Amino acid sequence: MKVRQQLVQFLNLAYVLSSAFMVWKALSVVTNSHSPIVVVLSGSMEPAFQRGDILFLWNRDQQAHVGDIVVYEIQGKSIPIVHRVLREHHNNEKQLLLTKGDNNAVDDLGLYAKKQGYLNQATDLVGTVKGYLPKVGYVTILLTENIYFRYGILGIMGISSLLTQE
Amino acid sequence: MSALKRTNLNSVVQLRTTVDDNLNTSLSALGYNESFTLIDTKIALGYSTAIIAGGLYFYDKKYGFDETFNLTVVAVLAYFAISGILWYYTSTPQYKNVKYVGFNDKKEKITIATWTSKFEPVYYVQITTSEGQRIDAQFEFMKLFDGMGYYKEEQLTKLIKAELEKVNKKSI
Amino acid sequence: MCSHGCSNTNSKISHHLCSKTSFLPHRLDQFFIHVSNSMYNLVTRLQTVSNQALSATAVVSGIIIVLTLIQLVISNVWSIDTTSIQNIKPSASIRNSFNYGSVNRKPKENSKLSFDLDADLSPLFNWNTKQVFVYLTAEYPGKSSGSSNKVTYWDKIIKSKDEAKLHLANQKSKYSVWDVEKSFRGRDAILKLEWNIQPHVGPLIFGETTTTGTFTFADPPKKS
């Protein structure tokens, strides 16, 4: 009996984590993007997007359009970039894109890998930005960049898990 | 053990939890043996969701999103299907709030569901017998605990016994 | 809202339940129960508040999105016809730098434009418009069948309704454009003025004005 109680208690905790993770994964599958919701970290798209804004991505478009704002990843560089499509060239097999930040003076050639002239729509995109929520993501920036905030939240969560019996 | 522990009298949830945890003691005093089939089913289902999610987490971390896409689809579907079954066993009227299932020597089944409402110190009990009879009762927590927060299990035994006798008289 | 059972915070019940005992924390464990109880209430309250904040955000965003879309449909923004694109003068040059599309220093044809443009984009501005990004694109076919290209020659960030009336004369293109292929001289292109509304909250909205212009990619000047 006692063992079952503990198993159930642990399960309740596990369920909080696993359901959040699986909802995220379900969203990934639906949008076909490994990060369907991202937080803006840099100012290269200002004033459209600022630090802390939340972007909703979709990665099931057959083609990108000029003017679309896309999130892409360059192989070997870990940080995804949010910029606007400046040019697109496509044939029946593939589509090549050149991007640029609205607030940058030049296009993204300097951000791509060495000698890379274009992005490949099928493989390099994390998704196309479809929707936008301002500033809400600042919480995650605070979490990753401000240790006081992080330990404060961790402390509150710890206390809450100790005191919440059900 | 738990009878020696004090319960926070200001929290209805904690009061209910203490009584729920001690249902087994009272019912074995009344000649019932607890059956763990329902709770074991729920635990098994619950742990399979946890294993699916945990497995997917590490598999995804190791091989990346593109490589694991098909498996992710399968895992997501399985996870939500099992969660659905689990939801059926916890939240449909038949199983909602069920805290105890037991059988006596005559193989008569008893199912006990209990719940509380937010702002009342009242323990709501619904007992279902194998003949399909349903008893609804309300016990005040004040009668089940002393002023210091110690649980008085013999009180609950008495109250449940009284409720069961009422039904038996009726059926006779 | 609150997925787990909420503890009670009603003083009436506390009083009712504790009527046999003193409220004063005259013993240490009594005191601990008292403290842990108020912390527990604080945490559950925080949980309830954050859950409610999340739902409220979702509902408010939904209402804002619907109202914005209705307003844009009423202002008929998808058929703005107060636009003209004229006096299009293409020019071309040969570049050998990677920043102008050259791979391994092979010569690459680059194209520029000058143009006159009039447009009134003020209908795009309403209370949920953070900015409008307006861009002049040229669409032209590729060599193989099924291939097509679209490039941007000029763009502008418009932050307020006051700046939304554009009068450009002899405007030079902002970008020097090259193709995936070495050369694209002689091909015909269609110019369009397209826009993107960035809302304060909600989906990105795209559209184009009804006016178009045409030009043919120029030959670069012959080496003397």
C-alpha cells in the first residue's frame, strides 16, 4: 500500500513534466519544426521583433515567399536566426533562399557557412513565422541569463513541490 | 504510523488525503480485503506514459528531430492514447474519485469514492456495493480528527459501519 | 483552472475546525504547521494566478486577432489601387566579389533599377499595427521549365501612418541583384509592391497592391 502511494506520488510529478514535454513534441510533429515556438534573442529584426518576443513557427509550407520571415539554422552554428526572405529561386526540385535582417545593412551571406551562397528551403529552415506575441518570452531570457531570477524560481518550485501534497 | 502523524487542520485537501490513506484500515476492520486491480492498472498505464516520454526525450537528444520524426509521431500518438485510457479510469463517473475497492469473505464487492469541496470541512463518501446499491454520506472532518490534528480511525470505521447497516436493513 | 485540489483559504472554516485549540503558536510544531500552511496557500494561489493569467492572455489575444482581421477586411487592404510604378530604368554590371554573388571570382551579372513610385498604404495602419514592411519585388522565369525567381530591389520599414504615403521619384534600388545563374539579361520581369503588417499581437499579414510594372533585365556595358 505504502509503495503504491509513493509510486502514485512520483507519477504525479512525472506527469507534470512528461505532459509538458509531449505537448511540445506533438506541436513539433504538427508544425514539422523541432522548435515550434521560439523566443527572439537579438535585435536584427527591430522594430518588427524585439528581444523577448515569442514567435510561432510553421514548417509545412512547400515554398517560402519573398517577404516571409523565417527561422533558419546554419550547420555547425547552434543559434537559430530569424530573418526575412530577400530572394527566392526555385525549380521543380528545390528552392534556394537569400535572407536579410530588416535592421541590418547587408544580406546574410556573412552569417552563412563559408562559401554558402543560399539557404536550402527544405533542409535549413526551422520554420516560417506565422504569429507573434510581444515580450512574454522575456521570462525565458531571464531564466537563462539572470542567475538570481533562476534560483529564485527554482527555490519557489522546490518549496511548492515540498508543500503540495496533491 | 500515519495515525500518529498530525494533519494540517486548515487544509481540506490534506484532511481528505489522511482519511483516504486510512480507508484500508477501517475497511479491513469491517472484514474487507482491498483489491489493487484498479490502482495497479492506473499505475501501469501511468508509468508507460512516463517511459514513453522519457525514452523519446533521450532518443531525440541523441539523434535529433529529423532522424527521429517517425518515431516521434508514434510516441506522441501512443502517449495521448494511453493518457486517454488513463483519463477514462480516473475521470469518468464510474471511476471518478474511487479511493478503495475491496471484497469481503462472501466475495461481495465494495467501491468507495470520496471527495471534498473547496470551502467545506466535509468528507463526501459514496459507497457502491456489488448489488449496485449506492450510499451517499457526508462526514464532518471535525468528527474524524481531534483538535490537534490527530486522526481518529475508529470514528470512520463506526460511521461506515452505520451506513452499511442502513442498507442491509433496507435490503432485508 | 487549478488542476489539483485547492486548499481552503476560508477563515470561517479554519475557525470552525480549530475551535478547540488556540491560534497562538505556543508550540514549535504548531508554529511550523502554521507557517507551512500559509506558504502552501501562497504557492497554490500563485499557481491559480499564473493559470488564470495564461488563459486571460489567450482569450484577449484571440479577441484582438479577430477584431484586427475584421477591420482589415473592412478597409479593403487586399486591393489597394492607389499605386503607380513607373519610369523603370534597369542597369547591369559585372561583379567578381562573393558579396555580389560571385563564386570563386567568376564574373557574375548584377542588376539595379531606378523607378518612380507612388503609393498610399495608410489603410494598413490601425490600432494593432506595429509596423508595415513594404518591398518592391521582381518576378522572372528561370532557364529550365518549372523554375521561377523572385527578388527584392527595394524595401522600407514604415512605422506610422504619417509615413505611409510614398512619393518616390528616380529612386535607386536598395539592392544589387544577381541570379543563381551567371547571367539573366534579356529576361522579362514583373515588378510588384508587396507589404507585410506586423501586428502588436497576432498573425503576420501579407498582401500586395494591385499595380504592377514590367521591365527587361539590361545587358551590362561592354568592356572597352
